[in-house]
Amino acid sequence: MSTSALPRILCVDDEPNLLAGLANTLRRRFDVTTAANGPDALRIVADAGPFDVIVSDYRMPGMDGAEFLRRARQLAPTTVPVLLTGHATLEGAIAAVNEGRVFRILLKPCPPEILIGAIDEAVAQALAPSLERRRYEEEIEGLSGELQEAARLATAGRLASGFGHEINNMVAVLDGTIAGIRDATGSGGALDPEDIAALSHVRKHLATHGKNLMRLGRPQRTVAGTADLGRAVQDAVAMLKETGPLKRAKVVVEVPATPTWVGLAETPLEQILLNLIKNASEAVTTIRTRIPTITVAVTTDNVIGMATCTVADDGVGIPAADMDRLFEAYHTTKPVGSGTGLGLFVVRHIVETAGGRVTAQSREGQGSTFTFTVPLRPAP
Ligand SMILES: Nc1ncnc2c1ncn2[C@@H]1O[C@H](COP(=O)(O)OP(=O)(O)O)[C@@H](O)[C@H]1O
Ligand SMILES: [Mg+2]
């Protein structure tokens, strides 16, 4: 296999001197391979393909150029054929174009600049589909980046209203405390140490909420980085506990005592966890007869070089028919305004960008387990 970045050309001619001359003309511009007959050339196409362009002689003993190109096309449909012929008959040319999908027919002897010009065009033709595919892939990539940002903002928006609620609670505590202080000091009394304690309690809460809000609002264009998965689990659980979603459930966190460094920046890692744990909490909201349990566990024992994180709930579960669509964008079973259907789509996008995988297992009426892996990294 050649590792040259030059376009790959296969030249086929039964006349050794012509073949050597052809190869010499093309060698400076292209990565050239030669074959002396059709059957040899077919073997080369099968073993060492794909070539960008095949330049073939027409008149060859055994298998002629039209037949060779027809068969080569079956082996390598994206290779662009050019036919080089001493005596072009109209029938031969028609067969070559119709059956061999020949791109150009050149007459021998062919001046080098014409030959090279034709092969340049053939190469451009060969590369065109992959250029188009590349552009398409870039578009998809950009789109999922935008969706990721949109979903992050949606998550942030929903959590922000939870933080707003908490801040209002703190304002209520502040109001009460201020009234108490006013009463005591207005009548010439001393400050009550309990009021001071209440103030510093409020201060601590506000500081936490401020920090969390700032983190949620921070735009994240890249997922590259290193973060402690165990820490991220604890932070995500704490954030969701403070803003309400986890209040009713028993949350079990099982993470290694030492940091589990993984190849993802802190914010996208937290975004994965917030989405999975929030989904779990939403899956247990209708459980009224018992206290539901959500378990978030991290281990490094399952897959070599990877950390595995599971988020398990004993909530409503997922109907088997929905399992295939879980990670699709906009798939949601939640009422308009409460679900976007982007959470799991984004989870999968981030996990796979980082080189990991995410899977789901569920039993309707019994609960669900989401599992994702991310590559382990050395401590930063
Ligand atoms: N832990 C879970 N238990 C039950 N259903 C779930 C769970 N996680 C996800 N789902 C299902 O997958 C759907 C898509 O989830 P997601 O992409 O996070 O979007 P959203 O939560 O906005 O609906 C949810 O609407 C729900 O039906
Ligand atoms: Mg969700």
C-alpha cells in the first residue's frame, strides 16, 4: 500500500515501452502503478485498490481495454477510467463509454500535456463525491454542535428556574432575619447570634447558586479536556438536589475514593450527568407508594482504559418500542414545555466525541439503567 498523498493512477498497456513511457510522463504528478494486461490489472485493482484513475490501452491480447474497464468498474465503482487507444472505432468508443463508463478517450500518440490535463480532470471527477460527502459531514457536525448548544441552554433554562426558586427561598429567609434584626436593634437590644448564623447560611447558599449559575451559563464549544468523573457525579447530584428534581428520591452515589480522570472537560461531563440524572428523577416522579432510588456509580474495572458510569433508576421504565429512538434528537414523551428530546441526543454526541459509548437498558414498569464509558486519562 502506498502512503503517498498524490492521486493514485493505474496504467495498463501490453506494450512495455509505451507503458514505461506513460509511467515516466505521469510519475512526477501522480502515484503510478503499472500492469501489462487486463487480468494482472484486475488483480492489482482488487489487492491494491482503490485507484483514483485507471488509464488503459484498448487493444490488448486476451482481454481488451473495454472489457477490462467494465470489470474494473465492478471491483472499484468510484475509480474513473480513461481509455488510451491507437485506433478508435466508433463501436469500440461507444462500448467503452457505455459499458466501461470511460471518462475520456485519448488517441495515441497522446501529447503529455493533453494526457496530464485529461488525468487531472479525471482525478477531480474521482474526488468530487468524497468532497461532497466531506461537506455534508461538516454540515452535520456543525448542526449537532448547534443542537448541543441549544440543548445545553434548555437544560440551563430549566435548572435556572430551579435556582430562581431557591434564591427566592433565601430572600424569604433574609426578609425574616432583617425584620428580626430591625426589631432587636430598634428597641436598643443586642444582635441575636441566631440572626447572624441565618445571614451566613444565606450567604453560603447564594454563593453556591451563583457559582452553579455561572457554570451553567458558560458556553462550551469543545468537549476536550480532563476532569474527575467522581467529582462531576457529586457536583451534578448536589446541583439537582438543590434545585428540586432529586428531593423526593433516595440517591446513592458510588464513586472511587480517588479521582477518576477522564478525557472530557468538566462542563460537558456535567452536562451528560445532569441529563441522565434529571431523566432518572423525572422517571420516578409518579412513584408514590415507595421512596424511589436513583443510583449513580463509577467504576474503572469494566473496560480496559475506560471509566464506566451508570445511572440507574427504579422508575417507570421505557417501552421496548421506544428503545430504538431514545437517542434521536427531539424524541420525547414529556409534555410540551417540559421535554425537548435533546438530552440523550446530546449525551450521545458528547460521549462519542470523547471516544466513549452510551447504552440504555430498561424494563417497562421496573426502571432503567443508562451506561456510558469515557477514556481514562492520566492526572492533569
Ligand atoms: N431514565 C429514564 N426512564 C424512563 N424514560 C426515559 C429515561 N431517560 C430517558 N427516557 C425517555 O427518553 C426520552 C428522551 O429523553 P431526553 O433525550 O433526555 O429528552 P427529554 O427528557 O427532554 O424528553 C424521554 O422523553 C423519556 O421518554
Ligand atoms: Mg431529558
